[in-house]
Amino acid sequence: MPEPPLPVVEGLALAAGQARNRERARLAAILHDSICQSLNVVGIELDLIAMDFSHVPQLAERLAAVRASLETSFEQVRSLSYDVMPSPAARLGLKVALERLAALHPCVTITAAESGPALDTARAAAFYAIAELSIEESLRRCQDARISVELDGSRLTVSTNAPATASDDLAWLLAHTRMTLAARSAGLSLFVSPADASQDTMIQISAER
């Protein structure tokens, strides 16, 4: 595993994380405030047209089909606007946010305990950030990686069979540093180690109180 990151690397990772959150917030605003509103206006216009031509069955059927397609597009855009928010966990709850994250990556499986202590917003956001970074880093090393995310109360574990990374891999060093900063900001502890000594291609990442 890499040596503890230097202060300059921590600074770069923190700046990168902040810039990413700003960009996510900007995209979420565009999707929600602009595109969603435009689609909503189109939907209203379709409803008015349907009322004006309700006496034409063939046109009414076609307008209904277009309306249904528009509703699907609206839900997709709204869902995407939620996904790119800086912390979906703060709005949706950690379990739901992780399930939505896994839905974007078929190789990811989510296991969550049915009950456990509730996490405050800061810790839920940190757990989500660590899981997201872990998934992205695993897929960077291996597009066909199998990734397991387990949430058990105050403990989050991400296991992957992606190949181990070299100690001088800058992308991994930055990702690891961002995970560390996310955990530290929420008063969590971060552990990174091989999941099994006999399987050096396995990496386990867990955050716990």
C-alpha cells in the first residue's frame, strides 16, 4: 500500500474533491431547474393540445403515447439530477443512495443490515463518498471488477477483486487521500488492507466509528 500521503497531495485531493462537488451542484441545478422545468412546460402544452383535440381519437392516442414518453424522460432527468448532487446520501438516506449507486454499475452488489444505529448526515455523506470513490477506483483498474458493498450499522466495507495497485500509482494515491479526508471530516476511521492474505488481488476498504 502507498505511504502516508504528503501534505501537498492532501491539499490537491481536497481541492479536487471541492471542485468536483461544485461541478456536481452546478449540473444538478441545470438538470433540475432548467431541463426539468422545460420538460414540465412541454407536458402542460401536450395536455392542452390533448384537450383541444379530444374529439379526434387517433390524435388523442398519439398524444397520450408522447405524454408517457415525456414522463419517462422527466423521471430520468430528475433522477440524474439527484444522483449528481454533492451528497445523495444526505437527501435519500445512505442505504437508498448506495442502492442507486449500485444500479449504475451492474458489477456492484449492495448488502445492508435491516436495522442499526442511524448515521448523522455528515457520516452518511462520508460513507457514500468512500463507497463511490472505491467503486470508481476499482473500475479504473479493472472494468470487469466485481465489487461488494456491505453496510452494517456504523461500518461500511467495500471489497473488490480488482488487481492490486502499485505504491506509486498517483490516481490511487489521490483516491486514497480523498477517502481519508472524507473519513476524517466525519470523525471516522478508515482501514485499507488486503481482504485475504491468500488473495493479493482483493482490497477491502471499511469505515467505522
